[in-house]
Amino acid sequence: MNRKWKHHAEAYLYISPSVILTVALGIYPILWALRYMFYDYKGYGEATFVGLYNFRRLFRDEYLWDAIWNTFVFAGGKMLLTLPVALLLAVILNGKLKGRNLLRGIYFMPTIFSTAVMAVVFYIIFNTYNGLLNQLLKLAGLPTLEWLGTEYAMLTCILIAAWGGIGNYMLLFLAGLQGIPKDVYESAELDGATGARRFWSITIPMLGPVLNIIMMLAIMSALESYEAIMVLTGGGPSGATEVMHLYLYKLLFPVSTGESMAQDIGYGSAVAMLLALIVGAITGIYLYLSRKLNDVHS
């Protein structure tokens, strides 16, 4: 018994740092937010119990639902652009290409940059009045555009987010491609299958397990992304690029003294739980559908 207790004590000692951090930085904040969902609390003074008022307010908040819609537009656009390009690059760089290791490093490099730093650099490029891109358009005699204003703002944010995420998914696709046996391709080539035929009949089906993981990561990342938009547009113009996690951030931490939204921790906690449910539901639906699809193919 003494030896068994000592063995368990050592195991618990090893995992204790992770357990402490999980409780302090994960479980406790969730419990804290669950409590304040039912309170009117501005971050100072006494919290006032308001019952279900914050939840009723959710359904009347047009700005929140606009932000949720913008999130789906942003997430869908980012995934439609990022994943096909990442897969195409992975297929090209998985072949016998001269300097492929260097190219892999170049394409992966944007993923190691801070999102805030990347957004500042692109703000300098896309700035309406003195941005590098508009200066080049002027030199070419072409009309300049408000890249971070009007209808171009969301498109610009999607392009920048895709640029930052392509390298990461390219690396995951490469790992999946290198796990496909070469003799499968050789057999298909002997049977006269073209490159396009081998891609659709061999590469895509055998990438299925990896593709499921990549899709799940891409969905969660796109739905939760807001840092670049916060730096580039702050959710503007007129809320056109306001995504749900940026809206939540503004409720909990107003970004400046000029921010029109006041700190509202009670309502922000209710919004946080709604957004967590939305992300969890979408991820769960995807996992369910992908499992059903795998069962059909198997």
C-alpha cells in the first residue's frame, strides 16, 4: 500500500502544475462568468442581481446578431480561400521541386508572426490615404480604393486572414500527403491514371482523416478570430467588420476612452456563453456529419 500510494503521489505531483493552471485559468473564469451572467456589473462598485435580464437583452441586441452574421461571412470566406490554396501548395511542394524546403519555410513564415504585428504591417499597405497599395495605384494611373472602408473592408480582412493561415494548413496537408504510400500512385500511373485522376481518386480520399482534423481546426479558428480585424478596422466602418468575439472584447475591455461601448461585464458574460454555445454547436454538427459521412464510405 505504501509503495502504491507513493507511486500515485509521484504521478499527481507531475500533473499538478497542469491541473493548477487549468483550474486557475480555465475552470475558475468559466464559473466566474456563469455567476455574473445574472448580474448587472460594470467592473466597479456592487454587482446587482438582475435574473434573466441579460438573456432577454441578447435577443434584442441587433449589434450582436449583426456581429454573428459578419462572423459567418468572415469564417466562410477565410476557409474557402485558405484551405484550397493550402492544399494546392502542399501538393506542389510535396513533389520533386527544386528548393522546396526553402519554399515551405517561406510559406510557413507568416504563421510565426504576431497577429497584431501582421495587422499593423497590412494597415500600412492598405491605408486609404497614404497606404503603399494606393500609392502604387496612383503611380499606375489607376483609381485608388478604400480598402478598409465601405464594401471592401470585409474582403480585405478575409484576404489578410487567409494570408496568415495558409502556411499552417499547408504544413498539415503536407503531413497527410507524406503519409500516403507511394506505391499507390505508382500502381495508378501504371493503369494509365492522369495526374488529375490520381488527385481526385487517391489523394483526396486518403487525406480524409487529416482533412477532418484540418476542417475542424479551421472552423474553430475562423469563428474565434478577431485580433487582425481589431487592429485593421476596429469593427468598422459602421460595424461592417464587427465579428462576435470582437464585440465581446469591447464589452469586457473597451479598447479606448473613445470607444462608444461601455464596459458591461454582466452582459458580456452572457454574450460569452452564447458565443461558446454557437462555436460548440457548429463544431459538434461538423463532427457528427463527418462521422456519418465516414460511416457511409466505410
